[in-house]
Amino acid sequence: MLRKLYYLLSPNLRLFARKLYYLPVDIYESIIGKRGKYEPRKGDIYIGSGDFVSQGHHQVDLLKKFIDLKVSDSVLDIGSGIGRTAIPLTTYLGNDGRYEGFDVVEKGVIWCNKTIKKDFPNFNFTYVALNNDLYNNSLQKAKEFTFPYQDKEFDKSFLFSVFTHMQVEDIDHYLAEIARVTKSGGLCLATFFLYDEQREEAISNQANFNFPVKKDGYRLMDAQVKAANIAISMDKLNAMIEGNPLKIVKIVNGYWNAKVSKTNENTFQDVVIIKVN
């Protein structure tokens, strides 16, 4: 019920509601000096729940484990948010490494450039004004957006909780752009909500986190907010992958699915490792 009420708000009101909700905590943490230098206020975090710092470190661990992230890599963070993954990467990537991130929420990009880039010049964040039901009312569509980078510019790329908030045609276009800007043989880590025929009925009815709205090759959590939470069928994902010079090399099931147990290896969403041919 709370999620449905949240989705009824406009993107700007959602950001304001979160800021207002966490205002007492943020004031208290400011007074006692609990918040770290590279940690945003809780009211400014708009990228999901859970502990911001520990989640960031866990994501970097996944990048090192599954796409063999090197200290000298040039990496692209698609949907960089308010720096959750970038912050722990500042202590991992060396001076020869490079980080580029872009996001559709301007406040996150501004915070990252003021807080992170100021101290780490090999880190850069770019705001892109793209339409998204959950975060942005801009007119430009993601399926028409060209990543602002050259061909084969990055060794590795990654997306945490991005494809779970995009429409299918946008995902297909982003996969093509990932193939374009990532070097041949490079790897991309992306998270999804995935299902097959055997799991479809279960995820439409499971408690707390379900996708009741059936579409052609995908399911939605809310029919009115098409980019809020989307689950993709494996057949649909495979078709999109095969339509690009890409190959799936590994899938680690996430514990969003009630039948999957939480482990040190997995995360809430399904992790998909994609190789660029």
C-alpha cells in the first residue's frame, strides 16, 4: 500500500517526501557528526533501501568477483545515482583507472561532482535529462539517447538497479549502447528481475514483492508506473542479447524471488554478466 501511494506522487514530490521523512534523522546525524565525508544525507538518497555504505562495498565486491574489475580499468557506471558504488571505488581504482558515471537525477550528479570529483579528478559524473516514470519528467526518451562516449572507450561497464526501472524498448537500446562503448571482450554487470515459464506464476502472487501485471514478455508491479519495477522474461532478455554483439556468461539469482536464499554471493536483484563480442 505504501509503495502504491508513493507511485502516485510525481518524481519531484517523491524526492521531497523522502527528504521530509528523513529530516529528523539527518539533523541528528549532523549534530553528532555520525555521517562520513563521502556519505550523503539519508533524505537525499533516492536509490532504494538498505545501508548505503555497506551496499556500495558489496557492489564493488561483486564487480571484482564477476567482471574481474582491475585497479587500472576504465569503467562506466550507468545510473550512477548519488555515488553508492562510486564512493568505495575511489579507494580501489588507481591513478591509471578512470570512472565515468551518468544519471537522470540531477541532484545526485551535482552532489557527486561537488563531493567526489573534487577530491578524485579521475571520477566524473554527467547529468542526462531523460524521461523516467520514477525519477524524471524530462521529454527525451531513453530509447533515443546516445551515451556521451566514444566507441570502445571502456574496459568494463555496470548497472545496479537500472534495468529494473526501464521499459523494454529502453533496455534494448541501452544494451546496444553498452556494446558500442565497451571494448571487445569487455564485461558488463547488470541487475534484473528475471523469470521463466516455471517461475512466472509464483512471482505474480508472492507476498511483499510481486509483479501482477502481465505484458508481452515482461511483467509490471504497477500498471500506472511502467518504469517503476519491471520483471523481464528470460526469452525476452535472450532475444535482446542476441540482437546485439553480446553474450550472457553468468546469471546469479537474486533473493527478491521467495524461492532463492540470501547468500554472500548474490544480491536482492538477479545479477547478469554480459560479455561484449
